[in-house]
Amino acid sequence: MRLEDVQRIAVLGAGNMGHGIAEVAALAGYDVALRDIEEEFVRDGYDQIEWSLDKLVEKDRIDEEEATAALDRVETFVDLADSLADADVVIEVVPERMDIKKDVYGQVVEHAPEEAVFVTNTSSLSITELSEVTDRPERFCGMHFFNPPVRMDLVEVISGKHTSEDTLELIEGLAESMGKTPVRVRKDSPGFIVNRVLVPLMNEAAWIVESGDATIETVDSTTKYDMGLPMGSFELADQVGIDVGYHVLEYMHEVLGEAYRPCPLLVGKVEDEDLGRKTGRGFYDYEDDGAEIPTGEGDEDVRRRLLAVMANEVAGLVGNDVADAEAIDRAMMLGAGFPDGPAKLADDAGLDDLCDVLDDLHEETGEERYRAIEYLREAAEVGGFHGNGTDADGTGDETPDYDTLSVTVEERIGHVEIDRPHRMNTISHELLAELESAIDRLDADDEVRAILVTGAGDRAFSAGADFQSMAASGTDPLEGVELSRTGQRAFGKLEESDKPVVAGIDGYCLGGGMELATAADLRVASERSELGQPEHDLGLIPGWGGTQRLARIVGEGRAKEIIFTADRYDAETMYDYDFVNEVVANDALDDRAWELAEELAAGPPVAQKYTKRVIHAGRDDGEAGLEAESQAFGHAMNTDDLMEGITAFMSDEEPEFEGK
């Protein structure tokens, strides 16, 4: 079956994941049969889809016509045979128990069309074992969405022992057609990628507390602030449900052995039914203040221990050919919100050091979970999971390898894309350093005639500073001064670039993200964009040049209004305030930003360079600006570009400026 042959998708299970997957499929243009065992369940699922679509309309993610069309594509069923009629792909989303899933597939094979492809949304169970219940194991694979499916980009596409390559390619294409990022899991291994890393990490956090080596608050402060993870380990367990992680861990223990024995601390919580937020109490009390995680109380030994256990899991996945390091990092960033992937975090910490941590713990405790996997030692010998920095052919390409940016040069445009969609493109220490490097590189490239800055995805140009990762530095005033200077220097390079700079703003453009946009020469924004400087709500001030550049662009009065109120403004208002040069339809932003950059790239480079310099020279001293203008005007009179412009004007043709 080819992707273009897929017209109708049956989703079996109308719970949170089921109705979410059905909504995503309907939004992608597929006809959807949503089925559950009782009319009440399927009706609740349908109502949730309608509610979610209305929310997307409210947030300008889609328009009312798209919402209506998507809802019209969803049919609800209780009868299994009717729901499977004409289905090209069957997505099973029933409770996470092997016996229930096997029972469902035993019935599905009786009614599903002969050519239909089966996929299961399991988060950890064996794809191979489930496929062998059916009459088509070669057309059976895992398609693990993450909750909530409408918002989460990641889909793990998991191969069973019998799954054909054609099936995997079809389901990866299906995920992409739904606007998701598929990550291939090459082998059927418990926990796949995300849970295989995340659940042992949760278990180790519990063992650290169980052994008395640290408190819950210390562990969570370490994971959330020192490691920069989106939540503390115990906070995340409460959020997901302690029982959910525990049952995955039980399955891994059963299949993979003693290294995955659940910590008694987790067992006790499950037995007492203190399962987290959903029961009102878990590791934190949600009937009181919930999870209040202190900053600045992390512990270096805890950090190294958690990183070592995580690195061991990565080594197990890579060494057993379940996935490569790049896929693991991508999955964890998209599916778990990691600031960097676990392979990169481990590389940065040093695999030799992490091996030593594991060896010391294994010698001290004898526990299997601390036995270093052989591939971890092999990776340490070659410089890390990501190798020693040479390119694919081993030649050691000099082109910088950015982790937080995507930097390309095409058609005389240097395109800098903030590539942290899993973190709303927030700005970290690493991103500031990479931005400086990227601008230096593009400025030095004579082939680049204009620079375009955008954010990956359609949710945010940049939602501001990554305060969570920066909080690891504490609240030291001197470090704050240095952080401010670092951002000022990075954004200043963009502003002072001799090449025209365009910011393509789509989605949130807040705080440090808006300060970045102020460093551009021109700004084009989508209708759904929200802009603002919310620093005063945090008791801060804009620290990356925002107090200076914003006032120059919109005037002192407007700048004070924007900063003092800390409000969010829509794109049209910021157009009226002269901050945004142009507002375009949401689906036109990428094309228009690129088109504007192309127009500037076709301009006269010498004249553009001196125009920027002259404008900047006159900011504080009008006389100095006029003198700089005279000098620049004289210089431009002596260029080949001037003659090219005059000749083209006289012949009514487009000039081809070469910067000479």
C-alpha cells in the first residue's frame, strides 16, 4: 500500500490518546472511524475533539472552516465490524495491557479489509508478540504518539521482528502527513526510546532517595535546573502517574532483567494508591501547594549519577541497534522536552567520567543497574556517542555543527533558524554562543547578501530566554551581568552586520525572542503572532538590548508601555506601533519572509552596508551621522554597482549588483 492509497483510518479507543489521534488524522485530511466499546465513551471522545478544535480556532492555529471540515471527517462507532469497513490503516489505542490488546486484534482480523495495515499505540509492549496474533505480521508495527497528540510532535515508529520495510516507510509517511516527526525504532525493545531512557531515570531518582543519598527536593532541583530537564524526576512521575511509569518498569524488569528492578519507594506509592496529581497525592501533595522545587539546591553527585545511568541506557539502545544516537536525541527532545538529547548531555559530561561513576557504584552496591554496558566504554574511546567531530567520510569537515540552530546558505541568503521547537525556541547559553558564531560566519561569506532569522515550527519564533536552564546559575548578580552582556554581544552582532537582516516571526515572540527580533532590520509577522516583553512580570528588565533598541524603533513612549505593562500584543498592533513592517496570513509567513530576504539580497551590497552604518552613526549624534552619510555617498559614487544601477534604470531592466 502507498501513502496516497490511505484514505480512511480506523482508531480503536476513544480515550485521551484515541480521540487525540483521531483529531490529528482528521486535521490531516483523512476520514476517521472512531470506535469504542460503549456509546458513552465514543460520544465523550467526539465531544473532546470538538472542544479541542474550537480551542485551536481560538488560538488562531486553524480557521473555523478547517475545524468544521475536520469534525465532519470523524464518524463514531460502537460496532467493531462497521468501524473497520473500508479502513486502510487501523490504529489500536486500547488500554496498555497485553491481554486486552491481543483480544482486540483477535477480533479485528475477522473484520478488517485484507490490505489494511495494523499499528498499535503501545508505549512499551512487544510489537512482535502483538503482530503474531494477527494474520499480517509483516504489515504490523508500532506507532507511538505522545500525549497530547495534537501538540506533541514525536511519533515513534517501531519495527517488530516481522515488520516489512514498506510498512515502516508507509507509517513514517503517514506520521509526516499528520505534521509529526517520526523517529524509527529499528528493533522491538521494551520502552522503545523515550520510555527506555525516562523510566530508568525515574527509577534511579527513587533509588537515590531510598538509599538516603539525597532528598526528593534535591533530586528534583538537580534534574530540573542543573540538568535543564522540563520537570524534576519526581514531579514528572506525579504528572504522568506513578503507576504508569511503574507498570512500564515492571515490564522492563520482566523482559530485561534485574537492572530494572523497581525501587521500593515506587512500589509503596502504587500500593498506597498515591499515584500523583490524578489522586491528589504522590511524591508531592496536590491538595496543598503541589510541587514546589527549589532552585540552587542541586547536587553534583546526583547529577553525575543520573547522567551515568541515562548514558548507560543510551549505550544499550545504540549497541543493540535499536536506534542511533541522533535518533535517540531527537526523540527525547521532541517527546520528553529535553533541552539537549541524552547522548549529547552524556558526551558533554564525558563518557570516561560517567563510566567511572558507574564502576564505583557497581563496586559499592553490586547492583546490576550500575554495570556499564560495553558499548558505553567503546563510545568513550572514540570521543563520545557522536564521535570525534569528523564528518561522515572521516575527513573532519570544518563547517560548524550547531546544536541549537540550523544554518544554511541558499540563493545568497544566510538562513538562521532557531532549532529548539521542543522548547518553544527559547534562548539558552549555548544558543547565544552559536548565534555569535553563525553571524560571524555569514558576515565573512561573500556569497551571502542577506540574513533571514526564523524559528523552527509554527508555535514560536522564540518564546524568550530559557530561564529553566539559566536558573542553574542561581541568582548571582555578577553572573547576571555576564549573561546580559553575552546576549547583548550576540544580538549586537546581528544588528551590526553589514548585511540586511530580516526576522520572520511566527507564533510567540516574547522577552529575549522579541529582543532578538529588534536586532533585525525588517520584521514580517504572521497574523497569529504574539509579541511582548514580559520581564517585569518576573521582576526583571529586558537585558539583551531591549531597553535600547525597542525605544529607537517604536519611540520611547511606546517602548515604556510595552515593557512596563508586560502585556502581549498581536501582530496588527505591533504593525501600528511600527515594530512590525508587514503582517501576512499564517500560511504565507515562510514564503513572504524568504521573498523579502531575496529582494534585499538582490540589492546593492555596498550601498546597503553603508546605509546601515550611517543610520547607526547618527543615532546619538546627528552631525556625525550627516558626515558619515556624505563620506558613504562619495564612496558609493565610485562603485561598479552605481553604473550597473544607472544602466539598468535607463534600459528598464533589473540590475544585477555584484558589490563592486
